[in-house]
Amino acid sequence: PARWVQVALYGLAVVMAVFGVALFLFPERVALSWPWALTPLTGRAVASWLVGIGIVLGRAAEEDDVRRAYSNFVFLLALGVLLLIALMRYGGEFVWGTPQAWLYLALNTLALIVGAYGTYSGFRLTRRATSLQPS
């Protein structure tokens, strides 16, 4: 992929994994930086997802191959869309106007952009590769 995509994947991976580990280890303290209320149990559940996603995105960035990481890009695109739908549906629970809210929105937007770019690029490469194969 383009260099900016690889850098964005590494960035998302690091932020998600580090924040996830911190949220898992110290849910009461770190949950205060989440843009909606989290109990210790939900904080640890979210943390587990964040660490897993961070590891997968880190591996996709390391792989540096759009076709091999295609499913990761599709996942990022779907995750971004679903998180926006959840935000529209449960916007009253979201603590607007805070730095953590803006960071959350920025990371979600970055995930959407990287996911859309990678999904489109991977689809195009796969389609071109199959059209070049002899019949």
C-alpha cells in the first residue's frame, strides 16, 4: 500500500494496543478518558477488543501487502461504519466537546479512510490479477 497507509496502520495499531492494555490493567482510571461511561467489566471487554485489533493491524502494516491484508481493510471499513451508526444511535451517551471525544472521532475517521482506501485498492488489484490470468 501507499506509505501513508502503512504509517496509519502502525499508528492505529499502537494507539489501540497501548490504550487497550492500559484500560485492561487500570479500568477505573483509564475509563475516565473514554468518551462515554464504562464500568470496569465493560472497560476490560473493550480493552480486549482494542488489543486484538491493534495486534492484527500491526501485522497488516508489517505485511505491507494490500492483497494479503485485504480482509483487515474490509474489517476497518466495516468497523468505522458500524461505530458511526452506533454513535448516531447512542449519541446521547457520548460525552461531546471533550478531547477524548475528538480523539475517538479522529481515530474512527482515520480507520474509515484507511479501510476504504485498502478495500478499494485490494479489490482493484484482485480484480486486475484475475482478469490477467489466462482462461
